Amino acid sequence: MGGRDVKILYGVQATGNGHITRARAMAERLARAGVEVDWLFSGRAPSGFFDMEPFGDYRVVPGLSFAATGGRIDRLATLRRLRPGRLVRDLWRLDLDPYDAVVTDFEPVTAWAARRARRQAIGIGHQYAFLHRVPRAGMGPGQKLLLRHFAPVTTAVGLHWHHFGQPILPPIAPVPAGEAPARREVVVYLPFERPEDIRRLLLPHRAWRFAIYHPEAPAGREGHLHWHRPSRSAFAADLARAEGVVCNAGFELASEVLQLGRKLLVKPLAGQGEQISNALALELLGYGYTMRELDASALARWLQEAQATRVSYPDVAEALCHWLAAGAAEPVAELAARLWRAAELPDLTALTRTDGRLPGPGGMAAGWAAPEG
């Protein structure tokens, strides 16, 4: 592979918006470099996509995804969604001959199609960091097996907030320079929680303005609660001016918040080992605060007492674009070392702490002092 003759099939797991956010950053830079890309998304109904202009004539297939109800993984609903016959048909029908490379952001159809065709598959995403020794919690044998085999690849490029001494990369999370945060303005993005539960949590805090983004958001405003349906442009504008962010413990949004230097409170999706592990990592690093449930006392203390952390990461998407265009020949460990040298990280003495810098009781890091193997 090389230069402008490269053509890539790029698969994106679309269950959450974080994968799509990463893909937008990659799409912009790959297009700028003259790399031709065909995009395939799975894990979401076609009607659920928005702001997809960067991906041109993209494809959507069912793939595999999970269902959540009331802030918890719904195992029965997840099983009902499974369409293994369609998954097998889609991966066998996927013609890989036109492509120089197959890249997947934890997307199973492209990953398994590459394995079926005995082609190299490059995995770029947060989930691939869990193939290394990084903080983990809430992962039983089944979830560990799922992380390894859901979207298997021959070359894994994991992303995380810190390298933890492993050959993984910083996040793909380009953000604008930002502006001075508006005091007492908070963005809330809890798509796996019920709107009525979010309302109950936020309603007492009338001195604060909350911009709440949710796929089932009610119309209009409710005093200091400003409800919005998902919109990338509106969300980015509110995020740039917010003093803080309350969200589930996904990877991409937290990465943006850290680079903007806003205070962060996360509530991991119950039963989802990746999010529970993310919450643990944030507290071990001292980068953010967590609550196990939608906890009114934890929120009240966070609003009044929490401090923000700013982390500066290099343009990882740009580096990966050049890496892919050059045939992905540079060892991942060397690419990772080069990018971490360009990062500006806070003091990480918090890695030896056990208090977790919690906003209230019941945080994720209590009793932890080092990454789990």
C-alpha cells in the first residue's frame, strides 16, 4: 500500500456514538490524504444515524449490538436482537478483493469477513486496549471472551487515556480550542438511562443549567432542564462552553471532556465491563469522578466540589492516517511511543491512590491500587 492508491474498507460499530465520532475524525484525515474509503456501519437501525455526511455512500448492516434498559444491560433483549444467520450472510457476501486494507473499529462483519478471506484486519479502537494489561473491573470470563472474539483482528491498535506501560495509543478525540467555560452549565449525556430518572436526578439543582441530550428527550425546556435530541453540532457547541459533563462511562466523550479541561462525572452502564473498567481507570488516574447509580448526593457534591483535569493528546487520527497510507509497516509499539511523547499528561501519582478522589461513597476505585492483569 502507498499514498493515493490506497483503498480501505472501514467498519464501525455503531451501537454507541463514540465509535462514529472516532470515525468522523478518521474520515476527514483519510480524505485529506487522498485515501479512498468505503464505510460500513453495524449495530444500529439505518433510521438511527445522524450527521453522516463525512462518510459519503456508506453501508449499514445489522451486525451485533447490545440492548440496555434503565442504565443496565438487558440480556434478554440483547438475545432477541441477535440475527446470526444475517451476520453470516453479510460477512460471506462482503467482497474484499477491491481493498488494500480492512480496518475495523470493533465492527464484527468486516472483522470476520477478513478472517474468512484470510486477509489482514487492523483493529483501531478502545476495546483493543483490553487485550493488554490495563485497568479492568466487572469483566467475567464471558465478557473477556467477547472482547477477544467479537471483532477479531490480526493487528490491534488499542486506545486509552494513558499507556499504562503498554503498546497502546492515546485517544482519537480532536476538539476545538474551546472557550472559557460558562459557570453552572453542565452537559448531560446518559442515553442508556430513562429520561424520567434523569429528570429526577437533576430537577432539585435549580442553580445550574443542564443541557440534556437523549434519544427519547421530551420536547422543549423544563425550567433549568434543556432537553435535546442527539445532534452533533448542537452537542459540540454546548460541550465547548460547559463547566462540566455528566455521562455514561463510554470512552470517546470522556476523552473530549479531558482535552477541553472540564470536570467529569460518569455513571457506568451496569453489567457492561468496558464501562465499569473505564470508570475505574478514570479514578485511578485522578481524571474524573464516578457514581455507581444515579446518585443525588454524589451529583450534589460533584457540582459544588469537583475539580477539572486537562489532558493534551496529539492528533492521533492524523498519525494513524499516515500509518495506514504507508502500509501499517511501523510496529504499533513504536507508533505508540512516538505519540505518547507528544502528549501532555498530568502527574500520575494518583495511580497509587486508593481513595479514588470520589464525589461520594460507593465509587469504583475504592480498594484498588494498581491495574488488574
